[in-house]
Amino acid sequence: MAKQERARRTREKVLTAAAEVFAVQGYASTTLNTVAERIGMTKGALYGHFPSKRSLARALIDESRHTWTSLHAAYDIPGADAAEVLQGVVVGFTDRLRSDVRLRAALRLAVDHPDLAPARCDVLAEMHDALTDLVRRAQRDSGFPDHCPPLVAELLLTVIRGLLTTAEGTADNTTPDNSTADCGGAANTVAANSPADNSPAPRSGEPLWRLLFTALSADPAPTPALP
């Protein structure tokens, strides 16, 4: 039993180290040697847990699917208002990205290298399907405006991906810009690709999401008649 627990802890350390390295160097530049050196392992010992860089990346992506599924289930309880579930899941997932380097790395890998995950492990497709279903339910039960559900889901995912990109783009500038500091920092995320365990991460995007959901909740403008 003690041996199994040691193996589990080692696997967790490897996944965290891999996520940190992927976040800094990207998938293409990451090597198993770099990951092993980060936690003081030999490459041979690392092979005992993950035989390839690809298997490491896939493990992170698969873990992100479980994170998404658990978060979705926590908000989508019987009797819950579908519109509130939709907003809660999106804000909750973004906040989880802020504190979880493994989730940030997994989402970046899924965005940049969709070939890494087979269809059954496609976290982005799973998120899109779930968000689309929530939009449809919110329209049916909560008076959510009649926007195209798949398009709303894609918009939400695009903003999530944009928050990751913004975080990476400000890696060398962790001081909030005065132009956005008064807005709760929604557009002013901090570097998610710092190598340290306690690295700065994207700030909560709640003000941004509140603004976006307010806009989405407005009735669609009527299509002007053609002359």
C-alpha cells in the first residue's frame, strides 16, 4: 500500500512539473529530461510513469476533462436555474484556471495541439457540447434570449481561450495597467507561464463575464428590413 501511495505522489509531482514546463516552453520545446530534472528524477525513473512526452500531455488533458465534469456537476444540480448554472460554470472554470497550473497547461495543449487527444478525450468539444446544452435549457426555462446556442458556446470558449492568450502575452508585465485596474482586472491577467509552483496566474475574470452575460441577456436587435 505504501508503495502504491509513493507511486501516486510521484505521478502527481511529475504531472505538475510537466504542466509548469509546458507552460513556459510549449509542447514542442519540452523534453522528458527537462521535466525529470525539474523534480530531481532520472529520465529512466520518469519513463516508469510516462513513456513519452505525448503520454504526459494526454494525461493532463484527460485530467482537465474530469475537472470540467466535476465543476459542471457541482453547479448543475436538480432545480437550479439554467442561466445561473451557465454563468456559474463559466466563471467557476475561469477561476479554477487562475489557481491550477495543470488545468491551464492542459487547456493550452488542447487549444494548440488538438491532435494530442483522441475524440473521446477532447475537453474543448465536451465543454462546447455542455455549454450549448445549457444555453438551450436557459432559453427554454429561464427566458435567455434566442441566440444561436452553439454560437454562444463558441463565444464563451473563445473568451476563455483569449484569457489564456492574454495571460501569456503579459508574462513580462505583472503590474496591472492603470487603464484596466479600476475594472477589476478582467482584461489584465497575469502571466500563467511562470515556472514556479506559486506563479502568478490570471486574475478572476468575473467582471468580464458579468459584462458579457449582461450583453448576451439583452434581447437580440431586430434584423433591419432590406430596402
